[in-house]
Amino acid sequence: MEKRFLGPGSAGGSLTLNLDLKTGLQLRSLLESVPEPVCSSVMSGLDGASLRDFLVPWQKFPSLSAGLRHQAVLAIGQELNRTLGDPSPGWINQVRRRSSLLGSQLEATLYSEQELSYIQQGELAMQKALGILSNQEGWKKENQQENGDEVLSKVIPDVGKVFRLEVVVDQPMDRLYEELVDRMEAMAEWNPNVKEIKVLQKIGKDTVITHELAAAAAGNLVGPRDFVSVRCAKRRGSTCVLAGMATLCGEMPEQNGVIRAEHGPTCMVLHPLAGSPSKTKFTWLLSIDLKGWLPKTIINQVLSQTQMEFANHLRKRLESSPAPEARC
């Protein structure tokens, strides 16, 4: 049975959608529940760039089945394209944007419940990490180099101490993205602090599950650690965000002789340097629980130094290797 559902139109009138009754009712519930954007900007360095397109609170709709969510967002997207062409700003643009994002992220008919859970974990990691970066207050300087590279730190309730690396890299953003995301598994070739990174599972175009084996640090005071993480990569406009956090994966149980450490909400933010688009402003938020019995002074020193070394190794890699055609 098909029923017609009305919504506010672009000129004070109404928009008619031809949907079956069940999908229409579910769609109405979804539209009435869509909240305001969760976040407006990452930091002053992002020049006020909006983050609302990164964060899609689809987990707010537990009453909707995955299949019906998918049907609804596809239906409204198709109707808006067919009926309105180029709609005016306001309600219709908001719905079109959210419908597109929901449809691309969920792809409910293609993913298992476990895969959808991983997608949700990646989105949550991104939301938490960007939330931490968006608050400029309370950061303390840990380390600063002559070239301007600096590491800041801050204690976050329920998270612990986090570290924030701020650098400018003399390479275009696409080049960094290609090295950090597309060629992630090659990181051990140029970063001596990493022994191996392996992609265990890829889910859609944005989400991967990885296993990382880190080398010993601080003169072997910190032994080898490994991490199993969910990672999410997104680009909106001129900004790329790469986020992640610890997860569980049956394919990679804990290994003998290696301590399983955990990433908290972490992210890397890339965007062209204002006034110099051939250069990239690179921000790395690092949150790690190394586990084991380690003094906090050692942990702080190791993490701060690891970030500084990473920036140096990354620059050398970019300067020494050819620049392939890369796309975010």
C-alpha cells in the first residue's frame, strides 16, 4: 500500500513523497528526531571549518531497523533529486545532506551486525576525538622544536592524559593522506617505532580494522606493544580526518610475549595551510593506555617523543619517495 507523506517545502509549501506506509512512518520518525549538529569546529587552526558533515548520529535511532533506515534515506534522496532539482537552502538541504550521509555510511543490506558495530565505533571515535580537539583551554606545552613543531598535553576526564602534535608539512594534503591511509601497511618501512601494521578487515570505503605491532621504546624500558583498532577516515571539503580507537577482533587474539595496549579516541586532522595550499597543517591527537607497570614520567616522555619522531620520519618519507596521484 502506498501513502503520501508531506514535509515542509522550499517555498513554504509542502514536499510530497511516495512511500509505502511502513517506510513513510519510519521516515517521519527519523526526520522529527534529527538533532542539531553535534560540533561546529575542530580548532582555530581549521579556520572555523564546519564538522557537522563528519558526525552522523544514526545511533540515535535504535527503533528503526537497519533495512528501513536504508529504504527511507534512499527514498527521500531520490524524491528530492527528482522533484526539486537544485533546492533552496534550509530544511531540504539539511535532509538531503543527512540522507546522503546515512545512505553511504550504513549500506545496511551489505553489512553484518558486527560490521555495523565497527562502523559505529569508528564514528564514535571520531566524534570523541574531535570534541577533545575543539576545546582550546587547558593545553600545556610538552615539547617544542626550532622548526615550530610542538607537542601539547591535557588531562581529559574518563580518558586520561592526551597528547597533541601540531606541525606544518611542506607537502600537499593529498600526499599525506595517500601515505597515512592508502599505504598504511607500509608504515614500518619508514617509521622505526612501528614493526608492522596489518589491515585485518575493510568495511566499506571509510572503516578498517587493523593490528599494529609497536617496537620497544625508551631503551627497552617500554617493551613491545600491540594494538587492535578500528579506524575511520573521512574527508569533507578541504579537511581530512583519520580517527580510531581500540576494539576487539576474533582474528587477532592477544599474542604471547607482547602486551596488548589500547588506543583511546585518537585522530589525525589534515588541511591545507591557509595561504599556502601546497603545505599541510597536520594535527595528531594521541591517547594511549600502554598497560603494564610503567611510571607516568616514562609514559609521558615516550609518547611526547614518539610524536616528534613521527613528524620527522614522515617528512623524510615524503621527501624521498615519489608522489603518486592521490585522492582523499
